[in-house]
Amino acid sequence: MTFSTGRAALFGSSLLAAMMVVPAWAAPSGEQPAVAQSLAPALMPLPSSVTFSGGALPLSEGFAVTWGHPPSAMLRAAAGRFLRRADALAGRVLPVAERPVDSTAGPVSLRIDAGLDAGWLSTRAKEDYRLVVGSDGVRLTASGPDGVLHGLATLTQLIVRDENGPKIGFATIADHPRFVWRGIMIDTSRHFVTVETIKRQIDAMEMLKLNVLHLHLSDGTGFRVESRVLPELTAKGSHGQYYTQAQIRDLVAYAADRGIRIVPEFDLPGHALAVLLAHPELAATHPVDPEPKNKNTAALDPTLPATLRLVRRLYGEMGGLFPDAYFHAGGDEVEPDEWVKNPKIVAWMNVHGDTTPQALQAGFTVQVQKILAAQGKVMVGWDEVSEAAIPSDVVVDVWRSSKFIASATAGHHPVIVSAGYYLDLLQPAGQHYLVDPYDPAANGVTREQADRLLKKGMRPDLVNAFLKEPAPPPLTGEQKAFVLGGEAPLWAELVTDEMLDARIWPRAAAIAERFWSPAEVRDVDDMYRRLAVVNAELQITGLQAEANRWRMAARLSPGAVDPVMVLAGATVPLRNYNMNRYVGRHGRRLDEIGEVASPDPAPALRFSMLVTRYVSGDHAVAPALRRQLVAWRDNDAAFAPVASVRGLSEARVTSRHLAVIAQAGLRALDGKPTLSDAEKEIFDQEDAAINSSADVSGSSGGPASLPPAGLMIAAEPAVRKLLGQQ
């Protein structure tokens, strides 16, 4: 069979439904997790062109790699990683002497032909590849090293298992990316992230063909890199948590081996508290409060010559540690009062004709760009920098609204689109998946973006002006040429090192597909079917998201983990920064059931898909629905004994509500879709929680509108559909 990713209906449900894989705890009681029932692989990102034909090669003896030309050390290491991952996914983890052997099959031949590429590890890299699996083995042909890495990632996903063992089906794939910049941003300032955790993300990025890791390394909360030129920044701004220069060099090399560039960000002139702890004389507001209510507002005084001297020395040293051509200088969210309440700064503005704080920042941005250019770097800045008269090669990282995609590309600035992909909003993968970097309508000024502007200090009148602006017209062909791609940022106010894997993945895999695959690939249900398999593969090959969630649950409820995990599998944390509000109002630690819950809980997603099939007339899924509903109903009795401990007690109400909702669903399956007044009130409460979490304007919610434990019952809309109320 042949598939072209130029079609909207790509990989029908009949081909991929059997690939749904969930952990054992996520399956309803008495039901084993689904396993692959066919040779249909779950490819993500979907390639540009795929053709499957009948036949398959057994993988009981793995692969034997040969090269058309002598490989570099990087390519040889990439082949080694592929073989280890292939062994893990094929189940070939036993010692050789203990493996079952198919005497009729030897290793599958894998021949790799790679061209040379002077643009490797740059936006000019040759990333295309061609992969052919046939009766004589596998042939991977690529124009450069990046294409080899991408082809091996796809080949890994082609491995499936059935009752006869691991196999790889015959296929022909020709592939190339849609965008050259496909990134993830990790905030290491607000919560420090260990080197080991960052390396796990790099490994996962390689498997999903992401190629830029943007590290946010300095903010109000902490300065995270050892500086030998300005050691006081590390001594006073890191609070003892930072990366040594040796660790940075190791990370850069580790990422480069996987075709991933690391772009550093040292955010100035706002978000500067960590820097000002070491250099209070450069502060716009005196004295510097080391423990302010909002650590994001402190700003440098841009009128002081010493400020630019510090920038030059800092960026010069850090630019040497990070060899990439691009350097992110931040430039976002400067609180105007930091400058206009300082008489000396106001007097300087009057002398130099800067009538607004924005004009003052624009002049500072120009000077920073000149510093970076002199150091051989291309400046990247958040979209505030586009308001300055800066050279057109400055890259604009758009985070606020589509207005800045339009204006920056009209000014011939390269653009990275982060708006629409903020992972810390805790939105489901399907919501991010439908945002296209080229489509301003999808990146219109939203309430959640407005909320972040307000939260970070922008004046309400300016925010309201953004909200009232109509979406700009679609980008022209010329403007589209300036969109490099996008990034998925994860700001870490509510993300610990232990939580990071689960907060990035698997949602970042869906975003990776948006950055790689053709625009026409937009089937959300199909994406979720494949995402379940890809997530399982990521856990098998090194991510610790599920293991860490289980450990967090075990810490909350030693000896009784299942009730916590079952409840978490039916719920989602509050979205759109409402969880930030909840944590702030309740003084919570980041070690409760809300941190165990996922934005895309596998059991609730699976249940919702089955309900859709049921109400469409497929009553064969009724037994599976019933088992899940019984598991959720009965979990309340199991959860009650453990709910008295810190971190679980507030979820007692949520657990009771889930039991009531599940019981109503069971009655619906019995042909009795009616609700008592008390049940209707519970359904309405949960529905209101979901609606209010979607609205971050504050118009629909006070403290009472935030549900207990910061959780919403993700299964409620599906049960309501089962009752015939949607």
C-alpha cells in the first residue's frame, strides 16, 4: 500500500489503531495493555513520502551495518546508538546465549551511503534521506550526516513485534523537513536541570528529528553557567547550582553528535536579578532587593557604559563556550517602571530623545546586536527586539502574537515561532498540533498569551491593545521564506528536574511533526494513535517520564501506588497558567498529585476514542468501556485510605467525583442515561472547571473556580457524550 503525506487522510485508523500501547497501570482492571497486532509502524514525524509493500524481514538477529564510504566517528557512534535502540525495541536484550534464534535468518543488512555536507550543524544542513527496506535488506542514502541521523530515527520506528517476534516491513521512504529550525527551549534558571536530564532530552530529540536545543541559562532566579571572566556572577547569582564550563563543552559535543545545535540564552536587560546580585551598581532600581515578590522584574540600567561593558565580556565568554552561530540575547518583558521611576534614566532619555521605555530598549538592543556581531554571532531575541532599528539578520523569536510574525517577516527578519507551542501552558498535544508556523490565524492574540504578558509585568492597556487587534493577513510567499521554523518552550516555574521528561514528552513529539511534516498532516486522532506508540518507544530507549511519575506517586503513597496512578490517569492539571495560580494561592510544593497528572493522560485519551466509536455505532467496544468505567468507579474506595497524606488529601473530592461520573457512564451503557440532581451538579462542576481553565482572563474565576488539587477530570466530557449530552 502507498501513502503520500500530501493527503489529509494519512494512515487510516484501521492501520494504526492496533499500535496503541499503554503502560500496564493505564489499562482497565483485568485487561492487558494493547500490543502491536500488525506490521504497520507508528511513524512520527510522518515522512514526506511513504510506500509500504507486502513482506517483512525478521529481526531476531538484529542488523549488520556496512558503509558505502568510511564513516566519521560521529556516524559510527550514531550507528551504535541505532543498534542499541533497535535491540531494545526488538526485545533483543537477553545475553546472546539466551536469545531465541531463528536459524533461517541472519542479521539484516543495513547499508548506509552518506554524502559530505559543509553545512552540517547549521541552518544550511542537508537533511534529506531515502530509506528502502526490501528482501535484500535495508539501504539508507543521505546527502549528509544529518540525513543519516534522521533516516536511522525513522528506521527505528519501523521496528514492530508480533507473535513471531520483531520484524521490519518492506517500505520505501523519501523524506525531508518542512522547516530548518525545529527546537525545544528548556528554562534551567527557575528550576535547575541536571546534565543527565538534559542529555535524555537530547537523545529523545534525535529520535524525533528535532535539531535545536535552546537553553535559557540566566533569569531573575538564577545564573547557571560558570563564568571565569565574571566569576562573581556564578558565585552570587547561581545559588550553588550551575554548569561548569567542562559540562557545557561536554553537552555541546553530546548534542552535536546527535545533529543538535545548542543555542544559549542570557536574558538582558530585563529578567536580570541574578546578574544584579553580583553587580548592584548596574541596577535600574536601587537598592536591589535579593528576595522580591517578583524575581522577573529587576532590570539593568541601559544608560550606563558599564552595562554594555558587562554585556560585551559576558557574551564574549559564553559565545566561546557555545560555538553555534546563533546567540539568544533575550530582550523580553522589561518592566517600564524600572526605568521611568529612575530620575537619572529619565534625564538621559530626555537628552537622547527617547520618548518611551520601548525607544530606550530599542537603542540598547542595537548596541547588543553590534557587540554580538563583532563577536561573530547572529543575535536572536524575543519579539520585543523587532521594535528596534536592527539589521535584518537578527532573528526574531515570536512569543506574543502573530502580529510579530507578520511585522518581522515583512522587515525581512528570520523568524522562530514559539507562540502556540508553550509546553508550560499544560495544553494537550492536539492543541499544539494544529498550530502552524505559517498560519497567523492559529497564532492570534490569545487569552493565555495575554495572561503571561500581565503576569510578567506588561501594562494592562498595552495587553488590551493586543487583544483588540485583528489577526494580520496571511503571510505572503516572500514572508514565509523568512520563517525558519519553531520552538516549544518549557518555562520551569512549576517544573522540577524530576518532572521535566513528562512535561516535555510526548507532547513535543507532536510539535516535532508539525515542524517536520507537510502542512496537510493534521489528523489529530491519527496523531494520538501514533503518539502512544512513540511515547512507549521513548520510555524503552531512555526517557524516565513514566518511571519518575511512578516514583513520585510512590513517594506520596508508599505501598499503594495504583490508586494514585489510576486517578492521575483520569485527570489533567489545570491549564493556561491556572496551575500557577493554584500553587500560588495554596502554597503548594511541587510534589503532589497535580505534578503526577499528565496533560495527555493515556487512559482518558483511550477512553475518549472508544466512546467516539461507541456513539458512532461500534458497540463492540462496550466491554472495554465498561472495564475502564468500573476501574475508575472502584478506585475511589482504594484511594480513600491513602488520601489523608499531604499531596493527596485535596484530591479526595476529585476521586469521589470520578466515581460518580464513572457510575453514570456505566448506567448509560445499560441504556439508562439519566442523572440525579446531585450527579448533575458534579458533572456541571467538572465541566465548569474545564471551561474556566480554558479562560485565563480572570473573568470567570476567583479562588472558588479552581478545583481541588488543581485537577480536572479529563474523562468527564467523554462520559457526558456517552450520556447523550454532547
